[in-house]
Amino acid sequence: MSVQAIATPSAEQLLTLERQAREQGTGLDAPALQGCWQLELVWPKGSRRPSAFSGWLLRGLSARLEISTDAEGLALSNAVNLGPLELRFRGVGQLLGRRPLLQFSFQQLQVSLDGRVLIQRELPAPAPKRMPFFALIARDPSGWLAARGRGGGLAVWTLAPAG
């Protein structure tokens, strides 16, 4: 079975969508964000071209953002793999404002080898004014999600097939 590639937006399309999101909001809610999002493209702050090396490296490390809902709200997990070695950050998030911002805080770091946890550490909470976030830009029905991070860079993820 072959997986069809998802067409991702250009920098110009993202900037247009971002202006619209600032003015009108996105209408995105927690159910629209659920799933395993694989990082596809990253644009450094101020650049109109994606970083070929960063994108290649992060795709090669299977960089992904997993979002689910639980009794406390949004549960987030950010992970990369180098072969059987996995580095994972786990935490919680919330949607703020009409754009909205996906504000999050990672509470735990975990390193695993072949599914066996080698290291697990609790992480200190960031200062309230330094909370990381993604300013959500758009989530396309074809399966991509775009956002601008606290540091100013743009990212596009594609939704991994369920299963």
C-alpha cells in the first residue's frame, strides 16, 4: 500500500494564511489538533525559504508532535528517534485566544532504547512569561498543520496515518 504525499503550502501561502489568522482567527479547536504530527518543513525566522538541512535532519530523526486530549486538557509529546533510541518530552498544553495560541509546558524528559526507559526526569516549569507556544496558522483538511513558534520560525507538520 502506498502513502500519498500531502502537498504543503509555500512560504507566501503561509504568510497570507498567517495574516488571515491574526485578523479573523483560525477556528481551530482541540479535536482538530489531535493526532501524531510529523515535522515536514521549517522556515527560520525572517526567511522565505524552508531550511533544507533542518527539514532533512528532523525528518530523518522522525521528529513528531503528538497531541491528545485527557481529563486535564491537552496532552503533548514531542519526540525524535535515532534508530532504536528515542528522546521524548511530555507535557500539557492549552489553547488561548481566538487565533489560538497552543501554549505548552513539558514536564518530563524520557530517553528510551527499544521501548525500554533508560532515563526519566521531571522538568522545571518555565516562568509564566516564558511559556513556549505555537501561534496556530492553519490546519488543512488534506492533513497539514502550520504554526509559528515563540522564536519566530515557521513549521509545517503532516498528520501521520492512524494505526
